[in-house]
Amino acid sequence: MSKFKLYVLDGCPFCKRALDRIKSLGLDHESIIISHEQKEKYKIKHEMETFPQIFFIDNTNKNKTEYKIGGCDELETLLDIVKTIGEKYNIKIVEKIINIIKNKE
């Protein structure tokens, strides 16, 4: 099953906002809490300066693919696009997210 993977810092308001949005939509997700001591390691590893660091894991085929979404603002933009498409075409949200992300490659 496809899901979101979020690397979050405890007490980060943007991390909370991203998690709240994903939960409010009932989307499958995994949240990994990063300590402040580990923060620099993950900035380098994912080539991102801010938190949360959000990815979408596509398990719909034989090969698991991980797509970098970005931070909270990018997640909200993506979900707003998906919502708009969903309202117009009545497609399930996760299927839309996969299609949108794949079309950006």
C-alpha cells in the first residue's frame, strides 16, 4: 500500500500542521521523529534544509518508489491540487497523488 513518510521534529509547528492535514484526510502515513541531535544528518541525507521532510512511498508495483514532496507548504499545495482534481473528476485521493507525482518526473 502507498503511504506518506514524514520525518518530523518534536515541537515543530510545521510538522504538526503537515501531520494534522494528512490525518484529517485519512491518508496512510508513517511518522519518524527526528531528535534535534540528528537534524543535521537528515538535512544532508535528504538534501532539505527544513522540517518536516515529506516523501510519498508508492508500493503499487513490484518496485517500491520514494518520491520527495518537500516540506509542509509543498504538501499543502499538492493536496490542494489533488482535492481540486478530485472534486472535478471524483478520483480517489491516493491514486491522484501517485499520478500527479509521476507526471512531474
